[in-house]
Amino acid sequence: MPQVVLKVGDDISTDQIYPGRFMATVLPSETPQFAFADFEFNERLKSGQVPHGSIIVANNNFGCGSSREQAASCLKGYELTIIAKGFARIFLQNSCNLGLRTIICPTLEASEGDEVEVGATEVVNKTTGKSSPITPLPKARQAIIDAGGLIAYTRQRVLQKHGRA
């Protein structure tokens, strides 16, 4: 069962997620090492203490600030799921394009260490027993995330069109 490994508040900026001093690093294979570089959580990530599929819970406006794609790619590198009450528009689009699992859940209450289950329409906090409805993404955006990102989605569509899928 996935666990909440980090809980953050409102207005977590892309500079907190991926500090600007690392902007010269753009390869998705290299960006994860700088996720939350100015916080203790970075050491937990780099040392392998955070299993893939773990969950970050945030309040409103997660990913605000600059349009840097690395803020989404560094989290995608650890296959994290981000559940927030709300996302900044550009961060959400970058996340979809990269296949980062993002869930909008305005009423979720969860703490670090809680076990949560993400269903199609709700998030259930198994630790507290409370469930919270998900605000679904548009179907086209969800299809891109489910495919693993915009490139994978486009590849699937092209192959389907030419009868190779």
C-alpha cells in the first residue's frame, strides 16, 4: 500500500521542487537527483528510502512559479504520485506531458506515514478510514498520463492509426 512520504502546504514553487541553480541539467535521467534539493527529503529520495509509487500530499497551488519542466521530471524519476488540493496550471500540464501521476483531491486529509489507496473516483486514507472524492482530469489529459506521457501517447496513437498497435 502506498504511503505518504511528504506532506507540504500551499504554494510549493517549482524552485522548491527543482532549484533554479540546477537548470543546466535537463535530461530526465539526471533531474531526479535534484528533487527538493534544499530539503532533507532529497537525501531520503537519493538514498532509496522512498519506494516508487510513494505519495506526496500538498495543499493548493502545488508547482507554482516558473514553467520549468524539470520540476515535474525530477518527481517522475522517482515514480511519485502527487495528490494536491490544487495544482498550478503550467505544472499540471508539464506533469501530464511527462506522465507524472497527479491527483486533484480538494478534501483529502493525510499525514506523513499514512497509507492511501487511489481509486478511480476517490482517495481512501487507509490509516484514518476516511475517503475523499477526486476531481477528475479531462479525459484527454488522463489518457496522456496513463500512456506514460505525451511522447508515449503520441507513439501509441500513430501505431494505432497504422494498425501496428
